[in-house]
Amino acid sequence: MGGGIEAQSHGGKRHDANMNLSAQVDGEWNGWSRWNGLDPHEANVGPFYIRRAETGNIITGWRIAEKNLREGGATHGGAVMTFADFTLFSIASDCLDGNDGVTVSLNCEFASSSSVGQLVSGQGRVVRAGRSLIFVQGVLETEKRTILGFSGIIKIIRASP
């Protein structure tokens, strides 16, 4: 993954991205890295993938599986929101600078449904990064349409000296 992701914090646990990302060298995820984080909920919903575009922006990826569906065949909103939270932290990873972080707020606006087998990608931008809070906006899209817009705030948890 060009440029690397220096650190990834998520779910109240500090993660060294270099230890929790495994490069994918073949198949549909060739050129991506798989997130091997310690969050059991993310592990159950995912796997999730991440890469850095040539522009330097973070892009996340997820292939919807049967386990992510609700009755009726649409993707469960909770699974989509879990991927949005993962994307939130991925976008903010450079601003965390190796520190821990927790989600203070995650606002989600569902725009369309998605279904099994669809590839969902996420991207966005850091709107503002202060000393203790990071503000992020992003979008999740399938090959055909936007399924979710989100904004969130991450509280930076600095290690005690």
C-alpha cells in the first residue's frame, strides 16, 4: 500500500497498522491490505480492506456477504454502519499519529440499499483535526450508487506520560 498508514486506532484500542494490515497479492483484493484488527465485531462483519490511492486519500473496501443481510435480503444497517465506523477511523488514521481514539459521534444517512455480493467502497476527508478531536465526512458507495453518507467525530486518547 503506497505511502503506508502510520497508525490505526479503533474501538478504544491502540493498533499498530503495520502489524494489523496484511498485504493482499492476488485475487480481487490485489493491491489492498486486509485489516486484521482486534475488534471482534468488525471481524464478524468483515473482512474489511484498505488502500491508499495515488492521490494519498484512503479508500476502504468490503464485499457484502450472506452474514451481513437482514430478513428480506437487504444489507443490515448495523453492518453498513460498522463499515462506516471503520472507514471513519481509516480516513483519520494519519491525524491520530499513533494515539488511541474513540468514536464520539457517528451520523449516518442511508441513501440506498445494497445486497449480497456487492462491493462497497468508502472514502472521505478530514474536515478538521484539532488537539483532541478529529472531524470526518465520508461516503460509502457500491458500483452503482451511494448507499450511505456519514460524518463523525473521533476523540483522540493520548497515552499518559
